[in-house]
Amino acid sequence: MNSLFDVDAMLFDLDGLLVDTEQLHWKAYRQMCEHFGYRLDWEFPLYLQIAGGSAGGIHEKMKKEIPQLFEGRTWEQLYDVKRQKLFDLLAHAEIPLMKGVAKALPILARAGVPMVVVTHSPKAFVDL
């Protein structure tokens, strides 16, 4: 046990904890809608509220507000387009660290605390 932090290890989620990607996710959803000829009018603060409210919040709200987007398409098909739009954005964007990360990681490293990144994100996303 590390006496300085009294932990065996630190587990960090990648997306939204280590790196600030929420703006890119928001833009990818907007681009996904545009890809199919629709407009997502949510401003970023509303997107954050919806995304943070429940796991299916974005899907549910889109289906309610833009039902024609789902005509002949499943959520999985729509999400595949969103994922590709996100990869395109990630490939051309500088992805900032979340506030405090640049200071915290070296402190933990110097203290000898083992650190691991855990994520639900696909490997291609992590590699970027």
C-alpha cells in the first residue's frame, strides 16, 4: 500500500476524465444528423445535460425531437456514422487534457502509484 495516497493503484477513465472530448462528441452527433439531412439544434450545455442524464438519453431525445432521422435506420446504424465522424474529428484535432491531469499524473508517478487507463472507448479511439 502506498502510504502517501493510501491506494494500491489508480484507475482512470479516458474519455471525459483524462482527455476532454465532450465537444468532439457533440460535434460528431451534429455532423451525423447533417449527414442524413437533419439539424441537431442542441447547444453544448444542453448536450452535456442530456449526455450526463442517462446512458440512453441522447438516443431517446433524438428519437423524440427528430423522429424522421430514425425512419429506415436503427440507432446502431446512426451511431456507426457518429463514430466515424468522431474518428474524423479526433484525427484532425488537438485533444486537450482535462483540468488538473497534467499536474496530477507526474505527482502520482513520482509517488510510485501504479496507474491504469480503463475505457469503454474502442482501441482505435484510444490510439488516437
